[in-house]
Amino acid sequence: MNAPVQDLNTFDVEAVRAQFPILQRQVHGKPLIYLDSGASAQKPRAVIDAMTGAMEHSFANVHRGLHTLANETTDAYEAARRSVQGLVNAASVNEIVFTKGTTESINLVAAGLGQSIRPGDEIIVSQMEHHANIVPWHFLRERLGAVLRFAPVLDDGSLDFAAYINMLGPRTRMVALTHMSNVLGTINPAKAIVDAAHAAGVPVLLDGAQAIVHERVDVRDLDVDFYAFSGHKLYGPTGIGVLYGKAERLQALPPYQGGGDMIASVSESEITYAAPPHRFEAGTPPILEAIGLGAAIDWLATLDRRAIAQHEAALYRRIKAGLDGAHWLTEIGQAPGKGAIFSFAVEGAHAHDIAQILDRYGVAVRAGTHCAEPLMRRFGLTSSARASFALYNTLEEADAFVDALIKAHSFFA
Ligand SMILES: Cc1ncc(COP(=O)(O)O)c(C=O)c1O
């Protein structure tokens, strides 16, 4: 574990930045201003070192060996699982399943639920979901006759909570909602969502791909049944994600994929499955990636998460102030308490053009549908641009983004 890089309640962004080698680079001769962390965050030295260190000093396959390297690697892999357990405050380490990302975590739950879905059974999602939390449920509609119900989004980008409550009914089999929107930045009232669903006897899956990065998540406090997130947005590597599931929920879920490491025994006529979480980790898992994710979580634990949240909120306020009065710009999503994601449309300009011009100034933003086509349609858009902030962004970068955006707009004015 790294030494703390700052005291409680202060946030030394330069000390944090110094730990991200990639932030030293230039783009088109300008310092990189990376505002695409919502898509994938950059990696601190601690993560890079943990992964290369494992490859250089101690690597073998996990769970199967009797030799030193196999045991050391298994220990490192399982230590990463304990780091995840600590991050989300799960009751047991066995409630943490490693997957390849949020997408696979949700597919795992949907596929398992699919085995008991009957035509007419309902799944509640919302209009603000990422496709990762829509398409796996569409499979149940296409293949099994399930009904998808989309909780609406209000004009300010908040969830229409009253409409959500009204959708809960005797045919509801699952509520699958995002904890934080990757487009709007809206942070949904997770506890109230879970409480309402449980009062109707319905389990809840929260898509935490964005929220886990910016919020303190306590799955026991939320009482949520499933919580999914990805390593690569949390300053960890790609190819690794997490499915938290309450012990009894995982126990009741059929296996997702078959193969080595997920069975207790196999014969020619029958199989007995291993207990969770291994039941859901068929084949050689993403070992190095899990070690990298564990390092990211341990590294994050050395920082003051509250101070990070304040820092990110300050970045968002800075942009809002800088663009105050920009009548040519529409922000998409202004829900109270939203996170540091700024999605916008520029009058008369396509989002792709804006993103490409910003890139010439060294500013990396995302443009497109953000894998959220129902949401784009809800706001009458075909695409938008998005600046998403991370702990390593500075107020000067926020200012530079505002300047570059004003210049980009001037090409179209
Ligand atoms: C809210 C949300 N859910 C799900 C995903 C999918 O994550 P992954 O591609 O890592 O599986 C993303 C990625 O952008 C996201 O922002």
C-alpha cells in the first residue's frame, strides 16, 4: 500500500497528478487535458507497478498449483478480491465476483434470471441507462417474452421517481438502474430505489460503473442485491470488473459460463458446481488485471474520498461559471447534486466536430451517443459532447477547456 499523499480534508492535485505518467504527454504540441475519464480513466504508477511487478516477479495460474509462484499469484488475486470487498463494504469476500467489466456483470445476472423468466414478466430499467444495462434485458424480451419498462427521465435529468414507483408491480422481476448516469451525471437515489423495490419484493441491480468512482458505495447500507462496476474507470486496468451479489442471491443464481475452476466435480453424467464466487469465474480469470484493480483500490484508499468529491465539484462549478451566458450551448442534465460530468450540445455544430477541434487544443472529450441512445432520443438529440472529470484534473484545465470550447464555437458562429 502507498503512503498517504495528502492530509485529511486537503487535496493536493499536483501530488496526485505526479503519480500518473501519461499526464506528462502532449497532444498536437499542447499539454494533454484529459476529460474523458468517464469512458476510461488513466492509471497511476501504483497500478502500473503492481501489474508489471507481478509479471516480472511472481506470476502463474491461480487456484490450481502447488508450487510457490502459483500460491503467490493466488494470494495476490484473492487479496484483490478482499480490496474490492473493503471498497464496497460487502459482508463476505465470497460476495465479490470478478468479471471482465460492468457489461459482463450485468449479462451474468440477466442470463441467470433468464432461466426463470416467463412471458409477461417485467424488468424495470430507465431512460438514462447505458446500453450495458439495456441490451442484456432486451435479450430476455426477445428470447423469453419479458417486458422492459423504462422509468422516465425528467427535463432536468433526474429520474422520475414517482413513475418508477408506479411501475413496480406483481410482474416485476428485477429493477436494474444506474447509480450515476454516464451522460447526465445524475446520481440516482439508490437507497430509496432499493427500499421501494424491496417493499414490492423485487431485487435490485445497480449499475455502478460511474458512481463507484465518485461516490462512497456501501452495499450493506444500500441493501442492494447486485452492484456492478468496471476496473478501468476506477483507475485500474481494462479487462476486469466486479459483480457484487448478496450471498443468497449469488447462491440462487445459475452459473453463467462453464469450464475449469467453477465446478466442485465433473463426471460423464453430472456436474456439481463450486460455491460462489468461483462458480461464476469459469476458466483462467483476468489475474493480472485483478491485481491491478486491487492496487487501484488500495491506492484510492490512501486518498481522502470526500476531498476528491469536493475537488471534482469545484471543477464542475468552474466550467459552469466559465460558460455562464454562453447562449449557444445547451447542457444536458442539470439534476441537483449531479456529479462532475458535463454533457453539452453546441448550436449549429456537430458534437464530433467540436470534439475534433478540442483535440487540436490538447483537450480530450467524448462525442457521440455515449451508448445511451434512448436517453439521446429523450432529449431530442442524435449525439452530444461530454467532458468528464477525474481526481487528476485541475482548475487550470477546466479554464483551458472553457477557452478551447469558446474558440471551437467561434468556427461555427
Ligand atoms: C453507466 C455505465 N454503465 C456501464 C458501462 C459499461 O462499462 P464497461 O464497458 O466497462 O463494461 C459504462 C461505460 O461507459 C457506463 O458508463
